[in-house]
Amino acid sequence: MSDATTSASSNTSGGPTIRPEEAAHFGQLAKDWWDPKGSSAMLHRLNPVRLAYLREAIDLHWAGDIEARRPLAGKSALDVGCGAGLLCEPLARLGAEVTGVDAAPENTAAAALHAEGGGLEIRYIAGEIGSLDIGTFDLVTAMEVIEHVADKQAFVAALAARLAPGGLMVLSTPNRTPQSRLLMIGAAEGVGLIPKGTHHWDDFITPEELGALLAEAGLDMGEPRGIGFSPTRGLHLSDDLALNYIVTARAR
């Protein structure tokens, strides 16, 4: 499960972060990203789960009305590693002024075309998040992305630099556990549920490691929620963090 890869330069480490082979891998998937039965089918199953988490986090953070149709009206949102816009479009429908950034130009081109077809005004940019002069945002998301960047510290620092005062950040990523190696790489990639070569287990990051990176960037991490899988329920929010997890972060 991945939403494409992106990355950022950093004022602290300055190391390269985009992996060209990762950008190329996800760029090749651009043409059928919006096909719910295509190579990104698992993302289509994941999207409602993370949207449910996001909606609750948004309501809690801004103390909004949970019944509001457009809780992000008047707010700006940045989705980093946006792929072809699977998350950007729902954020726009929730009222946000949305920017999507991705390392693969093929993805941002496909995203812009799909948004135009749906009558949505979303700004898409291909490039390094840390090198783009795009200001700050009330909501910053990076879903299934951090495992694909070469310099995780630089990436998190760049995300933090894009977060406006009082803003909310939400990240999701696979956990580095025996279960994720078995199910996400051995099983899911083995039978074609996820395109082969999407994941590299050594790059997965534990909640403790992510919390430390966020702390270094001046952010406090919330309590993570697991994204689990079962044959009967499919993908769902869970107390089990072994496979995948999603978490909020806020400036101190």
C-alpha cells in the first residue's frame, strides 16, 4: 500500500531524499491509478479507512461540528506523496484549498486530469517538498510515503516546515514487524494485491522511530491507530499496530 513517493531537502541534513527508482516505479502506475480494480486497488480499499480517521482527527483538532459537510472550509491542505490524487480530491470536497505534491510528474499529470474531469480545483506540483516555496498549510498529510524516502529526518523536517501554526499533520506508514514482512511483502506482493517491488521491509518505520523523528522536528505525535486486515472485515482501523498505522502530529 503506497501513495507514491516524494521527498524533501532539509536545512539540517541536506542529503538527497528522492529515490529516482521509487519515483519511476510509481510513475509507471499513473495511468490506471484511479481504476479500483487496477494496480492501485489496495489503495482504493485503504482510502475510506484513512478518510474516516482523518475526519475524526479534523473534528477533534478544530472542535468542529462532526455533521458539517465541509469541515475544512476556509482551510488549506497539503498532501505530500499524493500519487494521482486519491486523497486530495476528498479533501477538496471537505472544503479545503488543496495542494498535492509528488516526486513523479506522471502522477501529478494524471491527478490534474482527473480533478479537472470532476470539476475540482486542486493545485498539483511535481518535485521535492523541501525545495518548493509553497508556504504553509493548516493540514499536512503524508500517507504511505515516509517508507519510500531516502532521508526520513529531512523529509519530516520539510513536512514540519510546511505546517502552519495551530495546524494538524497526519501520517500513515507500515510498521517494521514480522507481520508486515509476511503479509505486505510476502503475501500481498506475492499474489499481486500490491505491485511487486512497492515495499522494502527494511525501510518500514516503527511508531517509536517516527515519534523520535517528529520530536526532532518540534512536533508531538498523538496515539497511533493501527490499520489492520482480516478476511471478513478487510482493511479497518484497529488497536493492533503490527501491520500499518496512522497518527497525528502537532507543533509543540
